Amino acid sequence: MQWRIEALSRDKKRALVVPYVDARTVLDRLDRVVGPEGWHDAYEVLADGERVVRDERGERRERLVEVKCRLTLLGVTKEDVGEGDSLKAAFSDALKRAAVKFGVGRYLYRLEKQWVEYDAEKNRFTPPKLPESEEVLEEEKPEAHRLIDQLLERLKEKGLGREAAKIITKYGGYGKTPEETRRLYGELRALYKG
């Protein structure tokens, strides 16, 4: 996880920073969870043109690229559209957005923006002291999610991590409803006992 500046105070002594992950972090996470052979991505360029931007500096034209990413994990596909001022930026944005639908980096949306000290001369700020992984937010998880996580660890220890990941992917994470969460837990228990 990294931090980027979203805004500066009027006196330029403080910066409002927000957490984010880059595309390489997403790729590393996918490899770690389902293995390099457990996922693949495909892209489609939807638009490559210009947009007019109006702000305090006046009106100007900027390049706008839109790309769709189709991300498939263990046979389940989700997609989203990213944008940027270059193909590289749009591809990265699309990948990150599609990965969020599988839960990658979703915890970042629960973290608060923070004001920190900013050195305008060096264009630097001191990042907030926050944990660097999702595991740190464990205490915020509902009990059912913690139980599922514990069961997943046991399944990994038994060499059943890949099969468990397929079940998790089928439910899009912990499930969208309490009933789905119960069914997910039941399937994982059956796999463990199985």
C-alpha cells in the first residue's frame, strides 16, 4: 500500500493523502492467492481521444484513454473499465478496478484520508503510520469472516488452498448476503472434512 496526495492546504504545509495500490501490487497479490497459472487478463481499448478540462487555469485539452479489463480467476471472470492519460495508465487502472471486484485492495476504501505534514520545497510528506496489509484490519471483520479466514488457513495447510480459492471466487469473497456466507462456510467445511 502506498499514499498519494489528493489535495494541499492553502498554506501548502499539509497534504491530504489517500491510500492506493499500484498494478504490480495487484499482480503480486493474484500470484500469491491463486498462483500465476490461476488467473489471466484480457484488455480492450474502448476510447483513445481527448477531453476538455476547465479549471482555474482555464480550458485545455487532455488525452483520455479508456480500457476494459477482463480478469479471470479460477474460471470466474469479472470486468471493469479504467481510464488515464496514456495507454499504460488506463491498462493499470482497468486491472486494479477489475481486481477490486475479486476483493483485491478493497480494504483501502475503508481507510480514511488523512492530513499529514508536507514539505513543499522537497515535494515530500511523511506517510501515515498504518498497517501495510489487509490482515491488519482483522479486528474490523465480522465474526463470520474471521471464521472463514481461519478455515482457509487450515485448508491451505492441508494443501487444499486452490480448491478453497475456487469456492471463495464463486461467492465473490465472503458472499453478498448472510445466507451466501453460511453456504460458503458450509462448502469450505465440507472440503476440509472431505
